[in-house]
Amino acid sequence: TLARILSAVARAPRGVVAMDAHATMPSRATTPSRGATLAYTVPRVPIDALSAKEFADTFLTRGAPVILIDAERRVVPTWTARELAAKYGNMLVPLDGGERRVSLEAFVQSFANEDAGGAGASTRDGYARNLHASEYFPEKARALRLPDAFGENKLRDPSATPGVNERWRDWFEVFICARNDSLARFPFVHRDTCGVHAASYQIEGSKQFTLFPPSEPAEVMYAQSSAGGTGNRSMIPDIDAPEVYEKYPAFARARRLDIDVHPGEILVIPSNWWHTAKPLPSASGDDASMACISVAASFVDDSIYERFLDLHGEFRAMQSLLAVGAARMT
């Protein structure tokens, strides 16, 4: 029941999830193939079960990941890849961070052609990621919103967050890829810019997220922080590669939390959690889609507001250095 879930989270030591309590994190249960695991079970809670204060006190302030269940799809859209291709088919979308562009129609059609080789396979294995919703899907973007449980988003108030990029005010990014035999995955483990909270709306298909707690040391996560970088990106290219612990031995100590997210669910990733994601293979019944579509949202509440202002100030200073070639962003 909801009461039991909330009671279990409330009883857990704050160090289980708190970003500044590394010493009280659970012991590492290391296995040769998967590294260490984090002893935390992500609760699933109905999207309208908690007030904004209850949600913040239970999850955001504690830095506790949670999945919100939007059974009636009042917040999580009901788009399909075919629907998007029908409406925006001629639009060119960047794959794999902009390395190449294809029409959305050709990209979606490639999902069903698992026997394709050459260019067809290359297209199917691509990842259309970080597509700003208002730029690529403006009509769909107008209907996107945050759950009421998130409370006031400081990013939307220019007086509260002066100098923030206007695109951050409604920060929704679309991710689209194939599922079966797809090589698509987010290319690196990372923490989100300026310590914002993140939320991933699973629209079509299912996705597996892998999280690591904020208190993992930079040397364990192999964070890139040289030449003035932010240290928000890991240099490990594939955390599931067979040789990953040979090449990055300290990473075996990183406490890993794998979470499967299904259509109509929202995974809330509190500030400063390391994360990456990949599509799960098609299943039967309601999860038989060949496509994986999600929308990532970012927001700032009272629990991280002051810290966000500090980090954003550093971010703007870094941008100034980038402009004159004195640093690089990582």
C-alpha cells in the first residue's frame, strides 16, 4: 500500500539516498559481472497520491528516486512513433548527437526492418536524443507539463532564476529509438546540468535506467573534470562492456541501481544522481511496440534552489571562458 511505501522510505536512513552522506550508504555487494549494487528499492506511487509538500518531503528533499504511475495518462502523453512520423515525417532529426540526420519517417520505418543491413541497420541503431520538444514537435510541446506533485518549478520564474536560458524554462526533451536488437543507448553516464532534478516520462516502449548515487567519488565514476570541465560526465563509454572493470577498475565499487520504466510511468531522478539509459526489448501484450519514446523534463524546487543558483553562476562563468577558448565543457 501507499502508506507502507512511504513509511519504508521515511524509516530509511537519510544516508541511503542523501547526496552528502556517503559514509552511511549501504555496504557494497560486489559481483564479478555487475559491480556493486545499491540497496534501495525504487517505490512506485500513483501520480496524484501526494501533495507537493508530501512529495518534496518524502522524495526530493531526501534525494530518493521514485516512479510515478500515471494510469490515466493525464501527464504522460500517448504519442506513438507512427503518429509522430505521420505528422512530422519530412523533418530531419539528428541521430547520435548530431553526427548524421535522417527524416523522421525513414528513421521510424527502419524500426520494423530488423533484417536490414548497411545503411538501414545504421539508421535503425541510431538514437534521436535530446530533441527540444518546442523546436521539433511544437504542437505536442504545448501540452507537456510537470506533475502537480513537483510543486513550483523555479525555472519558470525569471525573477527567481535570472539569466537562465529561455529554453530551460520549459525544459522538455524527446528521445526516440528502436528496441529489438538496437544498439541505441545514451552514450555516457552523466549528472544533469546545474544539479537540476530530472524526470523521464515513458511514452511508448520500455526503458532501463541505471543510476549511481550522488555521493560516489569522482574517481570511482571516472568523471571528466580536466581543463575546467564540470565533472558531470563519465569517461566510461559503455558501463556494460565485458571489459569495463579491467579498463576502469575503480568503477567496480560504484553502487548501481537498475530501474525498468514502462509506458505511463515517470521516473524522478533527484539532483546529482548519475544516470544513463537504454531501451528494453519488445515484450508481448501492451509492451509489443518496436519503438521507445520518452520525454525528459528538468525542474528546480525549494530543496535545491540555492544550490542551483550557485551552480548556474559557475555554469555562466564557464560559458564565458568557453567563449574565449579558455576551457571546455565536459
